[in-house]
Amino acid sequence: TFVIGAACVDVMDRACVEECPVDCIYTGGRMAYIHPTECVDCGACEPVCPVEAIYLDDDIPAGQQQFVAENERFFTEPLPGRDIALGSPGSAAKLGAVGADTAFVEAYQS
Ligand code: F3S
Ligand code: F3S
């Protein structure tokens, strides 16, 4: 699957969100996250990110590996202060901005 890495933190340009044909890029507080099972690996998002934050998970640069896990965790575990995980909402537009991050991203120093 495709994942969003460190360069998105505090930039969150959202050009990728517009581009995704299945609407599986969700906006958190500091960055956006790609849903690992809703993503159909079309790759349309990757070239439009102005800070080149998007990678195929296998190609994420050394030092950013944690972001592969965080893209998944954003959906599979409750975010800090919440009781239930987002799961598979099926549409980022329908869900709306999430406005929160995983604990790792919340604390991330870029
Ligand atoms: Fe969407 Fe990018 Fe996946 S455009 S389907 S998140 S590869
Ligand atoms: Fe982030 Fe780039 Fe998308 S900065 S929100 S991954 S266009």
C-alpha cells in the first residue's frame, strides 16, 4: 500500500486528497494518513504531493519506517483520548477532517 511519511507533518497540503479516486486519504491534526486497506495502490497521489511525502510502503526511506505503522495505526487503534478506532470509514470526505494524530505523530519533532 502507499503511505504518507514525515514530510507531510505540519504541511498537510491536501493535494493528494483531491487526487485519490477512492477517497482513502484522511486528514489528521498535523498530517494526512492513507487507509491501508481502502487504498487500491493506483499511485495517483504520489506525484502531486509538493513535498514528496508519499511512498510505496516498501520504498519508504530509512529513518521513516515508523510512518508505515502510523498510517495503519491511525485507523486500527483509538487515537489519543478516544474510545474507538476509526476502522474503515470508506470515505474521507464523508467522515470529515479527523483533526487528531497518532501519539507518535502528535509528539513527532520534524
Ligand atoms: Fe488513493 Fe494514492 Fe492509494 S491515490 S488509492 S491513496 S495510491
Ligand atoms: Fe501531505 Fe503531501 Fe498530501 S503534504 S496532505 S501528503 S499532498
